[in-house]
Amino acid sequence: MATAQTSVPFNDDPKLREQLMTVIEKYKGEQGALIPVLQQAQDIYGYLPIEVQKIIAEEMGTPLEKIFGVITFYSFFNLYPKGSYKISVCLGTACYVKGSRKVLDRLQDELGIEPGQCTTDRAFSLDTCRCIGACGLAPVMLVNDDVYGRMNPTEVPGILAKYE
């Protein structure tokens, strides 16, 4: 299976950088502009690698530590790219009690990644959530928009094979 995407080569495409600079110029000097800039930067690059964070910090005159703090505080920001198949395992109370942690452990073993990471081939990314709203199907996982309920860790390899 694929390996963990812990260090992603940064694509310093001039067109993407130009788009980022346009966004920064639009918001530069505005109070409360950091979150919109980060959101649009993530839209441009697909995630917020350290290289993009440094550009934003330098161009906006904002400490890199503040930018990193905002990115790690809000769950909608990503430090790593997302895969073509986004897997999310519910760790809400009902799912957790029914064994979702074992499902997550099996996914980590099969994919070789931790929650928040992406495989090197960018096929799969793995995340957790607190509630999918399908407690009657606990434990539940999603692969993109496909819902898998009453999950058993032994089912993980077969489900992953559908997406390879």
C-alpha cells in the first residue's frame, strides 16, 4: 500500500504564486484579513504548506507563529494535501463505543498514515470527525460521500480495494 505523505514537495508554480499575491494585495492592511487570505490560499494550493505560510507572513507582515496558530486552530485548514479519496472515521460517542477506534487503527495500518495525512500517491487522506449523524449505523466511516456503517476492522481492506 502507499506510504505516508509527511513531506510534500512544494509546487512553486508561478501562476499559483501570482494568484496568491493577488489575494494578499487585495486584503493587505485590512483588519481581520488573515482568515480570508488563508482560505483563498488553500483554495489555490489545495492545502497550506509552510512555504505558502511564509509568503503570507512576509507579505502581510504577520508573524509566522500567528499564521500557524490560526491554521492549526481551525479544522477547515489543512497542513497536508488531501487525497482523491477522503476517508473520515467518526469518533463520536456512539461510534467510539461500538469500535470506531479499531476501524481507524486498521486504516492507519493499511494506509501507513495518521489522521490528517495523505498517502504519497495522493490517493487517500485520513481524518477523524466527531459525528456524522448516523449513530444508528455506528461505527461509521465515509469515503468521500460513500457511507459505510456497522464497520468492522476486517472490512477495511475490501473497502479500500474498491477505490484503488
